[in-house]
Amino acid sequence: MIRILGTIFAGLLGLAFGSFLNVCLSRWPEGESVVKPRSHCRHCSHTLAWWENVPLASWLVLRGRCRGCGAWIGWRYPLVEAAVGGLWAWQAWQYMGYQSLDILVFNLRSPSTLVSLIGWVVFQWLLVALAVLDAENLWLPDWLTLPGIALGSICTVLKTRRQMELSALSRPQLTSGVLDCLFAILAAAALILLIRWVYWVVRHREGIGYGDAKLMALLAAWLGLPQALLAFAVGVVLGALAAVVLLAVPAGRRGPESWASSKLPLGTFLCVGGIVSCLWGQPIVAAYLRWGGF
Ligand SMILES: [Zn+2]
């Protein structure tokens, strides 16, 4: 029962934070404040009433259009809200699955567990944010990726320390856990920089930005190297599929601003890969290692 209630609560909280993220995603690229003015239509400046701000429900009631001018609000709003709500609900469901209420309360009393849990939902929120920013603006801001890498490292170290507290690990293992995390971050970023360099040597132009290298480092800090590589593989496959679909569109039907004539947002595909890896990474990596005979 407590598991179901907790999941619903986390999902609703996720919807609210997804709604706030939509405001951020519209205003950050323009350099506007995310606090003032109040939520308004970006076409006619009509200020939204409270009931036009309810996540998902308002969009459905208004059929995705502004009440003032009828302008199309776009798919991004309900998608972002549903994504953050769904991920947070999933996180709560997973977290509360393996423990009784007593153990849950005992665990949440430990500051490191609490920081890790909050960290994880922030990480999922960040992945949705970066996916949309790269898709809409080809922009992966340093002030999101770099703190994300720092927070990921802290949470990974805290998790290892918590395991040590519960006496499953010894002190040398804590040190090696910290070194593993550092190595994962550097290796993941190095992979992207290597691809960037090879592309430059072959094509004499920039293929992948530094933002993608920082995003890979972010994924490695949170997920560890094997799951970050899985996220990369999923991202590359999705990117390739998108490219094939775009190439199949006849040239005459492509608009001047279509993706086909510009760069594909690799960061978006990496974020989707990151979410896949977050949700199903552990069983996939384990199955792969078994299959490879490791
Ligand atoms: Zn309007």
C-alpha cells in the first residue's frame, strides 16, 4: 500500500517539476528569468489562469491550444511532463520495492541515502532537460552538465560509502570505488573526444561538440562506465535510424529548417539512451556479460 501511495505521490511531484521544466526550457534559451513574469502564452502574452497550468490535464482540456489566441502549444509540454512524472514514479516504485516500511524509514534517516535518492531524481530531470535543449537549440549548457557530473560523482561515492557503513565493503574498496568513478568519467569523455578527432581528420570539420563529451561524462558519473557505454550504443543506433528516416524524405519536401539540412542533435539521442540505461541498464549489461562469457 505504502509503495502504491509513494509511487503516485512521486509521479504527481514529477508532473509538477516537469511543468516547471517546460517554463525553463522555453525561457533559458532566451536568457529570461524562470520566476518572473507568471506563465503566459508566448504568442499573445495571455497570462495563464491557475487551471491552465495543471500538468497534462490543461493541455488535454485545451487540446494543445492557447485559450487567448488559439496558437498551437506544441507536443513538448505534455511529453516533458509525462516523462518526468513517469520517471519519478518509476524511481519511487523501484526504491520502495525491496524494503519494508521499517527498513525504508531506517534508510531514509541516513543523510547519504537521502542525498542519493534526491540526486537520482535530479539526474532524471536533467536528462529530460538536456534532451529537449539539444533537440530544440543544439545546446548542452555547461552550467547543467558540469554540476551534473559533480553531483553524480558525489552520489556514487556516497552510495559506496553507505555500502561500507553497512559493512559490506572495506576501506580500500571505498578508495577503489572513488577511482572507478573518476576513471569512468574520463574514459567516457575520452571516447567522444576520440570520435570527434577521427571525424575531424577524415572530414575536416566538426562532427560532435564538446557538449556531447561532457554529457557522456555525466552519464558515466551516474551510471558507471558499462551502462554509460550502453547509453552511447542506444543513442548512436537511434541517431542512425533518425538519419535514415530523414534521408528517405524526398529532398523537395524538406523545409529549409528541417533537421535533414542541419545537424542531428546527438545529445538528445544520448539522453534517451541514458534513460533507457537508467531503466533497464543493469539487466541488459548483465545479460550481455553472460552472453560474452565474462
Ligand atoms: Zn496565446
